[in-house]
Amino acid sequence: MAGLQIHRENVAGRITLRLEGVLDGKTAQEVQTSLDTLQGQDVVVDFTHLREFKDSAVGVLTRNLADSVKLRGLASHHERMFRYFGVTTGVVVQRPYYTPEDVLSL
């Protein structure tokens, strides 16, 4: 199975785009086109079922990404990548096990 499949689910007015396969710069354009057609609606993009997620896709997806779009199923690396582009993922960044201040204050 090459490429990307976009499964569209509509439950109670919230549209979920479930992505399966390989997401790269080229296939991210397909996702962006789908998002453009859904402007103004509550949309969740679910990355859980991707086999491969290339970093180049993040740059494509962050162009014109609406605030109404929620992201689900991202690995921590890709959450960070989206934050670098100024897109919040809704995931709370956990505090490290300890900080240097904790060690120095002992």
C-alpha cells in the first residue's frame, strides 16, 4: 500500500480525517486540500494510523492551519515540530524528571 488514504468520518457535527499510510510533503498537499474544503467546521486530524510521517509534511500542513483543527495521535517528535511552526497541539509538555535547580538546591 503506497501513498496515503484519508478516511473521513462525521460524528455529531465533528469531522475526523483519519490518515493511513505514508504522509510526506506530496501527500500532505492532499490533506491540506481536504482541510481547505472543510474550513469553518470542527475538524480532527488523526495521525494514529500512519505507517510513516516525514518531517517535510509538517511544513505543508502548518500553512493556513485553522484554529478549529485539532490534531490527534502525534508522536512527541511531531508534536514538537508543530510547535516549532507555531501550532499548538493541545498536549501539555511534561516537566522533566528533575531540573538543575532541584539538584543544586539539595
